[in-house]
Amino acid sequence: MSVAVGVAQFAPAADTARNVAEIGELAAVAAERGARVVVFPEYSSYFIDPFDASLRDHAEPVDGPFTAALRDIAAAEGVTIVAGLLEAGDGDRVRNTVVAVDETGVVASYRKLHLYDAFGQRESDWVEPGEIAEPPVFAVDGLRFGIMTCYDLRFPEVTRLLADAGVEAVLVAAEWVRGPLKEHHWRTLLHARAIENTVFVAASDHP
């Protein structure tokens, strides 16, 4: 059994329509090359650096227009799309969510557990942490996939939870903050999570 996975990296902007258009173009290229699953970065729907109050204005529900657009792209290209969604929260903060979307709609979703409060960054000022009620797992052509987000890669328990749920591949949507040795950390952690859980790992980052 084999399933081709495409990793599509782009730089999400503070323009959701533009981001959707870029996702559509990249998904078409990946599908043409045989991909059945395409992984996009964290915050694919909307991203601004540094964070500001516009996050709340551009946050959407999981079943909102962004995922509807992903569903249309998935249906057109015959793929499942994994991408970061800026999800509306219950209060003043938003949620950092990753969704898996096929032609039927959202088949799995994951809210980032461990927020990036390091090296002067305070993601938790703007984003509320998630919880895992049940592992975010979906299947394509008989292969089971799990999804997770960026900084959660540093906490091995998250990947282990997916492995215990029987996934054979873990897909990571990320916006890995640059810094001294950070690229080394990124590669090392991806390899470690794959080796210690005996799973495949594919990850998409902002370029």
C-alpha cells in the first residue's frame, strides 16, 4: 500500500482570497504529480507578523468559507488537503487549528496544544490552547494519517498519541520561527518523531 503525499510550502499573507488561490494552484501541481494528500503550512488561511487584533476579524468557524474553498479544491483535484486555519474562539482569543479536508468537507481537525511562548514570542496572548478529545485521524486509500501543528513537534506525547491511534503517517503544518540552530532543531525533531514512533512524517513550513 502506498499513498503519495505532496508537501506544498508557501508564505500565507493577510489576504485569505490570495491564500486560497495559491493553495488551489499548488494543489493542482501536486495532484498532477500523483499526490493524494497535500500538506500546507500553519496559518494557511490568514497570517500577519507580528500578530495584532486583525486575527479576530479574520478568524472563521471550522465549517466556514475557508474550509468550503478547500473542499472545492479537494474535489476538483481529487486530493485531501491539510492546512492551517485561523479559527474563531469563544472569547477574545482565536484558535490555531489544522484541518484535513476532502471532497466531502472536514474529515479531521486539530487545535494546537502547546503555544509558542519563547524567544520573545507570545502566541498565547492571541491564541487559546486546544485539547485532544480524540486523536485527529483520517484515512486515504486505506492509509491512516494523523495531523498536528508546529511547536507541538517538540512534545513527543502528541505524536505518540497519534501513533497509539494507529496512524502510519503524521502530517505537520508549521510556521517554524527562524533563529540560531532552529533549522537543525526542525530536521532533528521531524526525524526523531518518525523514528521513535515508526511512522512516516511529512511537514510543511512557511518558506
